[in-house]
Amino acid sequence: MANIKIVEATNPAFIQQVFDIRTEVFVHEQKCLPSEEFDELDAVARHFLLFENALAVATGRIRKTDKGIKIERIATLSQFRGKGYATILLNHLLAFAQNTYTDTNYFYLHAQVSVKPLYEKLGFTAYGDTFMEADILHQAMEKKLFHQTKISH
């Protein structure tokens, strides 16, 4: 059984692994331009890596906006897909964001239409029309989580 670990990429070596996965998935595999994939938001977003047995195989980033928490750049290396790693990573991102940004419970993302069912299984709902982003059809999706409040007697 695989040993799974998720870490926030806070040092240069981890950030390089984040960028390596995104380059492989988005630039090489999906033919996105590097100028579209890497942006100024990389400097302010919080990046995460999912490791399988000490090998970085998936990544994603979150950032706080005026609207809520935006989940972006979810990517799993092709040979590691189908193992549920994106779901594990997304659940981690949601929990991390909910614990870190306690003033918001609104999450949103731009899902590639081909993976929209993944986000629907996690409780995201589509809104608005589909649109093109980096020559790939996308759908805006959102999810609202409710913070548990303790009731004292």
C-alpha cells in the first residue's frame, strides 16, 4: 500500500517540484503555454504537494480572493491518475483552507469540463456558462462549507 503524505510547498525544492508537475501536466501534456500556466499569482498562492512513497505526484494551489478561496492548478502526473489522489488532495485543501481562513466558507474554481464530475463528487456545483481558458473548455464551480460552532450550555 502506498504511503501518502501532503505538505505545503514552502521551500524552493518543493516549489520546484510543484512547477515540474504543472509543467508536465499542463505545458507538455495539455499544450498550455508556459506564460498561461505560470503567473504572478504563484508568488501569493499557497502550494501543496501530494507524495506517494516520497515521490511528488500531484499538486494544487489555493489563494484567498475578495470572493472567497480559489482552488487552482490541480494536477496529477499521468501515471498516478485513477488512484484517488486528486480527491485526497482536494479534501486536504478544503480542510486546510477552512482551518486557516476562518472568515470565509466559500470555495470556487474553474474546472476543466473533462474533470467536472470529480468536483461534483466533492460537492461543488456548476454556475454560469462554460468558457475557454488556455484553449481548454472550463466550467466555473462553487462550494460553500459551514463552520461548526460550539454551543455552550
